[in-house]
Amino acid sequence: MKRLLNVVMLAGFCLLMSERPAHAYLDAGTGAMILQVLLGGIAGAVVIFRLYWRRFLALFSNRRAEDDALDTSKT
Amino acid sequence: MRDGSVFRGLSQQASTEWDALTETRFFGRFSADGRLVATEKVDAPAATNDTERWVSFLRHERIPFISYPYEWCFGMLKAAALLQLDLLLAALAEDMILKDSSAFNVQWVGAEPVFIDMASFERLSPGDPWVGYRQFCEMFLCPLMLQAYKDVAFNAWMRGSIDGLGPSDCYRLFSMRDLLRPGVLKHVFLQAKLEARYADTERDVRDDLRKAGFTKELILTNVRGLRRLVARMDWRRRESEWSEYVDCGHYERVDQQKKIDFVRDVVSMRSRRLVWDLGCNTGTFSRLAAEGADYVVAQDGDHLAIERFWRSLSAEGNRKILPLVNNLADPSPALGWRGRERQALEQRGTPDLVMCLALVHHMVITANLPMREFVDWLASLGGDLIIEFVTKDDPMVHTLLRNKHDNYDDYDLEFFERCLAESFEIGRRELLCEGRRIMYHALARG
């Protein structure tokens, strides 16, 4: 359980790695809402997975496309 | 406010939520032990013009004296936070939630916290997150962390902003080492970063979360964790100038007894509705005042003195003495929108007896207030006065004047008595410490 929580926290850090500077008007607490999922243990991990799996998949398929393009250029 | 009761108008939506609240088990439990302010649904109060706007009205039991978080000590803010979380846990168990987490929703009956905002309760919509989490961090968690982890009192920060201290500012006040302290990484660092990360998002995250299967269990996990975190927090300062004052032996035993007898005699002359004890230290004389008064508001600028006093009052479940952190040379002003959201100290009820024991020299010499100004202010409160004047022959005044040029010509016994006589009728007068300290009972001029 503890280990899983750490994994969830790590996922949170991974998300932060892509942080961009924000020049926005007042935020309604979006960050706080997402944090509640990160702090939610196993149930939170499931929600995070559902929230982000499409994005991860998209990322993966983009990379595949890029790799393929790279391979083609080599030959 | 009408006829000594507090009324609140409810919209159709709020009225439905109130009905749902009264059907829960926790409502009865928390109301019975006084942690929820006594409230009943009533017909429209007489002479109200708002019957078209509101569909129903609540009448609340009156809180003896309204106070604000920036006037509380660490233990009081912590107790208020725990009450907020306990109510939230109890509400979640019955599928209700507190929609906000304002510290102003907690008030005090003596040393006991009481939650006053019934309209904060609403039925939980499945899939919704706890919207009040961020506000809980701003108004409770970050201010408590600042004091527990950095030994910086939260009061000035809370008074400086009606919204409290947010995770982003709190994070900037913390060092790398503080990230290892309980709760900082999760609730301060991560929240500050996520706030920045998602500030300009155009996504409806609330809707996204609902679709991804956000459940009540996630809120419960967070709230239980916060409760454990807050319960463990402690402010560890051990000494301050005034918290040790009683033990310092400024008085011979006989003089201390004379002072106690003087105060007790005046207090017992007739019953008082509200007594203010200004410069109360750890509350020896506030307790005497409480023997003959309905309610005592004990105030001191020394946070640790008030912390100790509150802890002892809280341990005994005292409901008559409210201790507040208040620098009398800079008392709480009116704050918020147009200065109307939070009232200045004097607007919240004036005392019929003010105790001002060994305080004048601090106001005049330490805070540089003119003597006449200070006595005029005391008179403006409208009550009788017990005041102790400490002459320049006293070692305590010597201490205050060290390293200072003595240009306090108005700090003079004769001038003090003249100022006092202009605004009050001087009753009993008694010398202590071989005449270096003088007690007065001064009566308000009707």
C-alpha cells in the first residue's frame, strides 16, 4: 500500500516535470483537485490511470511514428 | 441580528440542504455536545423585508463574542481545524460534505470551538472532489505549518489576507529541509507546483475526474490523512517575555494578595455581562473576573501566554473565558470588502468592566502612545475600569526606560490621575509595593 502510494506520488512528480510557467488569471483550484487524486492511494492510482492512459497511449504512438520515420530515413 | 438573535435567510436550494442536514445522525450528535451552534428553522423574523428573497429562515444561538482566526493562538487554530475535519468526516459518512473550509466558520464559546455556518453543509454529488481542500490548506494547514515548523506566528499573515496563506507563498517560505517535515511535500510543495502547472488549463477537470471514477473514498483518504497530520502538529516554543510573568515575583506575596482582593471586591460588587481583561498574561485575573461575570474576553499581545492560558481553559472545558492574541497598541481593525466583512474589536460588543492591570507603562513607554489618548480610549469603551498604575520608581519601568531617552513627561502619577478623573469617577484607590504601584476602581460617567 505504502509502496503504491509512493508510485502515485512519483507519477505526480513525473507530471510536474513537464511544468510550464503559468501566466494565467485566477485558477479555481484545479491543482488542488488533481492533488486529491494523487493523495488517494490505490483508488487514486486507478483514477490517475484512467485520466492519463489516453495521453500515455498518444505519447507512445507518436514516438512509434517518429521512430518509424527515423528508421526509414536511415535506409 | 434582531432582538438578540441571529437570523439567516435561506434560498430554495439552501433550505433543501438544511432539511437534508437535520435528518442526519451527526447533526444531532454535534449539536448536542455544542460543536454545532444551536440552530432552528423559524418563520420570517418580524419586520423583515427579505421574505421574497428567502424561502425560509434559521435562528442561531448567539455567540457571546465574535473573534477571528488572526486573534487565536496556535492551539485554537489547531482545535478549529480538527473540528472542521471531524465534521467533514462525519458528514461524508452520511453522504454530505462541507462545501468550504473557512476558518471564520468556527467561533468560540469560552475555550470551546463551535461551528456556525450551517449553510456550508450540502449533499455530496457522486464523483465530485472536496472543493474546500484548497481553502483548508490556506486557512488552516499552511498557517499551522508556518508556526509549527518555522516558529513564525500565523496571526500577521492571517490578518494580512482574509484568504489566509496559500501553498504557493507557504512553499516559498520553506527551505529544502522543510520538505521532509510531515505534510509539506504533499500538501504544500506538490499543491504549489500543480497550481502553477494547471493554472491556465482550459479543461473541465472536475468533469474529467468524475468521468475517471473519482469517489468519496479519495476524499476520505485525504481527510483522514490531514486529521492525523494536524493532530500531530505542535508549537514547541517554551519561553516568552510574558508567559513567565506570573512566576517572576514582581510582587511580594502580601501585595499579590492585596491585588487579588481588590479585583475580587470590585468584580463581586455586581454581576457584569462582559469583562475585558487587557494584558491578561496567563489569565490569573481573568479567572477572578469570571467569578462575577457572564463572559470574559482576555487579551494579550504575547502569543505564548495566550497559548498556555487557552490550553488550561480548554483542559477544563471552560465556556466563560475567551482568550485572544491582541496587540492593544494595534488592535484588530475592520477588514475585508469595504471594511465590512470583519469588524474591528470594539464593534463586536463593548465591555461593562475593563481590567487593565500593569499595562499603562507598556502602552505609554513601550508603544509610545500618549497617556491621555490611552485613557480616552479606555473611557470610550463605556465600562467601569480597574486599572493599575506603575510609577517610574518601579524596577519594571526602569527596565522599559533603559536604552531610551526619557521624554515621557506624561508618564506621571499626577497627570495620570488627572486624565482618569476627567473621564471617570475615581472610586477606591489602593497602594501596592510601598506605593510604587497603585490600583484604582474608576466608574464610567453615565
